[in-house]
Amino acid sequence: MEIIFEPESPQTACFTCDHVLNRELPILLVSHDHDGDWQFMCGIQAHTMANAKIITYFEALELDPTLLELEILPVGHHALRSSKDDAWQIIPIKS
């Protein structure tokens, strides 16, 4: 089966956290969920609903231009890194 990737619309709604949006912490976890949603998170595990924010895909790219490397991240996969200077590691999301 051939996987075809289409670029996201710049206006696609994406999830992030206030740590990323306020530029307090870098994006260390990217998730392209099974339902097609994108998440751009700082990697802290203890988020609450109060931390949740919605931004556009374009805004995420403005926060971190290295996200362009992940534009073809398949649905159902995560990209992780330990720091903003590390390379992205892509792994499938466990169901």
C-alpha cells in the first residue's frame, strides 16, 4: 500500500500547551494522532485542561521552524526529541 502525504493547511487547528505558546519551553513531542489531529507539546506529563491551547499549523511552524521536517509525519506517529537541539525520532503511537 502506498502512503500519500498531503501538506497540512496553514489554518489547520492544532493542540499545544501554554508552555509552548508562551515560549517557556520548546516543542519536544509532536503527535499526529490516529484521528488526524496534530499536537505540539513541551513533553511535560502533568498537563491539565488549563494548559491546553489551540493554534494553527502555521503558528506552530512560527514557534519552531524545525517542524517542517515533520510535515510528512504519518498519522498514528509521534516525533520526540530530548532538547530543541536534538534530532527528531519518529515512533508509532501505541494503540
